[in-house]
Amino acid sequence: MFSKLWAIARYTLLDYLRGRLWVGALIVALCVLVFEQLLSGLAITETSATRASLGGALLRQGLVLLLAAGVIVSHVREAGDRTLDWLLAFALPRAAWLGGRLLGHALAAMLLALFALPLTLLVAPVAAAGPWILGLACELVVCACMASFLALSLRQAPLALAAFLAWYLLARSMAALQLMAGAALLDDGGAWIGFCREALDALGFLLPRLDLFAPSVWLEGGAHWQALQVPALQALAYAVLTSAAAMVDLQRSEW
């Protein structure tokens, strides 16, 4: 069982290494470097802090979108080529296939996080870059698991990518939405405001707090190792939940 799982994971990782994922990562890195150089010329004060904060945000968004697109296209292409049908015909357990694919996606996410480390060290000290890179790795793993679940469920690349973008934006901005809903200026005592607040709280309970995973403010200085506990636990819990949901959807599918 484990040998089959590892074989699928290695195949998935090799597919990334031989594909265009790293070309996209280099393009993202080049865009970040150009953006940081423009910021250094435009910012009047706090140049280093501005470069670190905005450059880190651009790097994080670029890598998340790149990985999610790669995961979704990989699953959709495999379904279109009927590769999964061929694998299952050789009595490969579905759990081994899904576990291997998710492990391969997670390894690719960690390699992307390591790829971002040199860029981060250009604008932030080691004590600040280390926690931020680990938080970025956790965020990439969660996004890879979610993208896999959406690709397996929807089986259409545009629809799965649109659903992932909606999920990611909502998970990133949920804390701000909850804060605005709880503002005193909006609280007129009406039932609608209370309903919106309760709905946002319920939705926020189901979504990961991605705004806590790799905040750009971490790159402005100081170590944040203790703050990594919450992102690490949420990443583990959400990876398990999305993997279980994908497994249930995979078991219901018929070939």
C-alpha cells in the first residue's frame, strides 16, 4: 500500500518538475523583483518595510495561483486522458491513488515555498523570513488540497479554478468581513445585521484563517515562531478534511 502511494507521489512530483510549473515560478519571481525595484524608487520612507510587505504579498498570491492552476489542470488532464481508469484497472486502491496524488501536491507546495526563500531573504532578515516561509508552505499545502478536491468534484478546469478563487478570496478576507459586520456603525439593532453576523461567523468557522498563515507584516522584522502554531494546526486539520471529502467523492464515482 505504502509503496503504491509513494510511486504515485513520485510520479506527481516528477510531472511538476518536468512541466511548466517552475517556468511559471521563475516568471513570478521576476515580476516580484521588478515590483520591488519599482517600490524602492517610489517609496520615500520605510523603503525596506514597504518592499518586504508588498513584495511578500505579491509573491504569496502568485505562488498560490500558480500551484492551484497546476493542481487543477493536472487532475482534469488525467481525467481527460483516462489515466485514472487505466490505473484502477490494475487493482490500484483509490485511497492509495488519492493519497499519493495529495502527497505529490504537498511536496510540490513545499518546494515552491523553498523556492521563495532566496527572494524573501533579499528584503527581510532570516529571523523574519523563516516563519514566513513556513507559514507560506502551510498555506500552499492547504490550497493544493482544496484545489484537488474541487478538481475531482467539478472535473472542469475553468469551473474548478473559479471556485478555488472564490474560496481563497473568502478565506483571506473573512476576518475583515467579520470585523466590519461587528462594527458599531453598522449595528442598528435590526434582525438583518444580526443574521449577517451569525452567517459570517458560521462560514468563518468552516474556512481556514488564511490571513494568519503568512502575513506580510512578518517580513518587516522580528521572529514569529510562536504564531506558527495556529496556521500549522489549521493546515493539518483542513488538509485532513479536504482529503476525506475528496475520498468520499472519489468512492462515489463510477468508472
